[in-house]
Amino acid sequence: MAKPAVIVVGADKGGVGKTTVSRTLLDYFSANNVLTRAFDTESPRGTLKRFHPDITEIVDMTTTSDQMKIFDTLNAVSPSVTVIDVRAGLLSPALASLRDIGFLDAAKSGQITFAVFHILGPSIASLDEIAETSSFMGGARYFLVKNFINDTQFFQWDQATYNSYFHRIKDATDLVIPKLNEMAYEQVEVASVPFLKFVANKGISDEAANYSFVLRGYVRHWLANVWSEYDRIKLTDIVGSTKPSSRGGEK
Amino acid sequence: MRHTPVYIVCSPRPLVGKTLVARLLSEFLLLKSGEVSAFDVNLKEPSLLEYLPDITETAEVDDTFGKMALMDRVIVDDGVAKVIDLGFHAFDEFFKMTEEIGFVKEAVRRGVVPVVLFVGDTDRVSARSYPTLQRQIPPSSLVTVDNEYIVRGELPQAFSAGKILRIGALPTFLKTYIDRLSFSFTDYLRSEKDSSTELHQWIRRNYFSFRELELSLILQQS
């Protein structure tokens, strides 16, 4: 049996697209037949749960009981991959808690696979989080996710600023999430379905839907680009899954 | 088996005869089937809408809403042929969009047959744009229009490999005549009793070329 893998998706800054990235991860694992469970820390509302209700549980990560619900069950439940969508402002405290309960040490010793997707927005405030977050990354795979929520350059036009953020952390890997067409994003919001179901023109219960062909095309193209980034970092290998020869939903 | 053709008349260059081809084709389809839907994406050139207002609507590809309004209509296999008169300014954006949304693949899945009529010219912009089309349009659906009035000689080698549809040049006085907004090719065929006139034969030759093109598409589908 593969060792459990925990992927934390988060940022201290709000509005940078944490839940969007979490949704692409759940779709990616679903398409690659990797059993996954998810925790949505946006208690009590839960945006992630709205899109993936069957596999998502809303938790309050600041409480010990919910921390136990997540981490004490890592070996006990069948999905070997756990995705935690950490709400804004809670990434640093959550990592501190994981250090305090010995989770980071377990990751360092190889008992658990631990990856952090640090979602970055196009602002200095967001990039300033990197130094603080990286101090927790001893046993983790650390991904700096440049989420293009607008036409930002992530300060690449100013090499000094860019390098000070992106080339300072030695073991961090950059990931690029391209911008999704705004109307396409909004129609998926209205539909409240996973991106994969939207592309397949299906409703939440797999019933036939009537989404715009153009918007579905944009989502398919965007999702393929996002997934090619996950392929590039060999995400299925990281979580210890053997990748099938062809995945569903990509036809 | 029924298939719905979608003809996209295009060029990255202005004033090469796109609207003329779109007019001819629309009138031919209307004569043949009694029904056609035309879309005018042509804000900066002579407009198909002005010639055929009863069957033409304007369309835009500048924003997502416009793209949805156009493409969600033309992807439907409803048996009604569609003609898109694509202005030169919209060429890049349109084909970037069709590539991104996987238009050709989805069209095949839905029984819609896209046919791109690329109006060739001898300039560098046309030469650069053609490979863009070749990348996403199957050779059987990519037709170069050799408009004699524009090319005045042999088509550039790069366009000559695939299917070619030739439009002969008309004398200037006849060109001026057909450029009048009130002129209809089919009405002319019906009203002009003398079938030996140059214009009569020119229209019939072009209609015959469209008929041949249509037949070749049917044969490919079967």
C-alpha cells in the first residue's frame, strides 16, 4: 500500500485562487484514477465542497478535533491522497500546527508524502509570504504556484524583484496556472460542477447539461494546460500512484 | 447521412474578395436548399449584411460573448448551411479561438463539416497565415480561393498543393455592376434570358464550382 500523501493548498493572502487550484488537483487525480479525499477549511461555508461534495468534508483546522479528523485517519482510510484547501490567512498557522503535532517530522522521515502548493497572487504582499512559508518546508515538496488571475507578469519585467522571490528558495519548484477566460470561469461557478464535468457537458449528477460549446472549449484548453504542469512535476509519482496509460476526461 | 456545412470565408488581407465569395456562396446555397444562415464578422470592409440582409446577421469575435453567440450557433447540426464572412481584422483572433476551443474536432463529433475558403494573395501576411490554417484544418476542408482579379497570375506555390476554387476576373464595368447593393446573382440568372452573356456564364461557372466542392465533401463523408 502506498504511503499516505497530503497536499496542502493555501496562501495567507485571499483572492489568489486557492480553491480553483484545489479543484484542478481533484479533477487531475480523478482523471488519473487516484482515490482522493479533500478537506475544505472554509468553515462553515465551504466553496470546495460545493464543487466536489462527494469527497469533501468541511473542517475547522484551528480545532484539535478537526485536526485529528484529518491527520489521525491518514493511514486508516482508503484514499491515499488527501488534499487540504486551506483558507486565506490560515496557511502559516496551519503549518505551525503541523510542526507542533510532529507531522512535519513524519514527512521529513519519509513516513508521509507531504506537498505544499503555495498559491501566489500578483502582489508583493503575496510574494512576501514565501520566506515565511519556506521555513516550514524541511520535509515537504514546496511548489510556488503562480496563479495568473489576471494579465500579470509576476514582476518578471523587474529581474531583481523577481529573483528575490523566485530564485531565493533553493528547493522550491515553480508552477504556472494560466488565466482562465472570465466568462468560462463564471459559467462553471454558476454550474457548480467540477471542471471535468463542465467540459463533458454534464450536471452534478452526470445528467446532460447545455453549457456553451465555446466556454467548454476554453475550460478544456485551460485544464489541459494546468494538467500539463502537474504532469511536468510528475504529480502522480509524487503521491505514489502508478499512472495509467490513458486518463479519463481528456478525450 | 446528413451533415451541416459551415463555410468560413477568410483572408488576413483586406479587399481580396471575401465578401464577394461569401455572397456568391450564400446565394448558391439559398438557391439549392432554400435556407442558409450567414454571419458577417466584417466591420471594416464592404459588408455581407448590406448585400444579403434577409439571411445575414452580424457577429463579433472581439469578446467572449460575441464568440459564444457565433460559435454556439454554427456548431449545431441543424441541416442549415452556414457561411461566415470573416473580416481580415478578425482572422487571427478567430482561428486562435477555434484552435483553443477545439472547434474542428467537436464539429466532426457533431456532424458539422467546417470548410475554410482561404482567399489567397501574393503578400507575406497571407503566406504567413496559411500554415496557421494548415495546422488546424484538415487538407480536405481547406480550400484556397484563387481570385483572378486579385492574384493576376499563378497562385503562390504554398497555396497550390491543396484544393483550389477559381474565381475568374470580370471586366471592370461588370464588377461595378455586381458590386451594387441591389444586385443578386440568382435574380440575374433568373431574369436574364440570354445565357451567353459573360456575367451569366461567370455566375454559372462559380455556382458549378460550389456544387463540385459540395460533392467532394459529400464523397469524403460517405
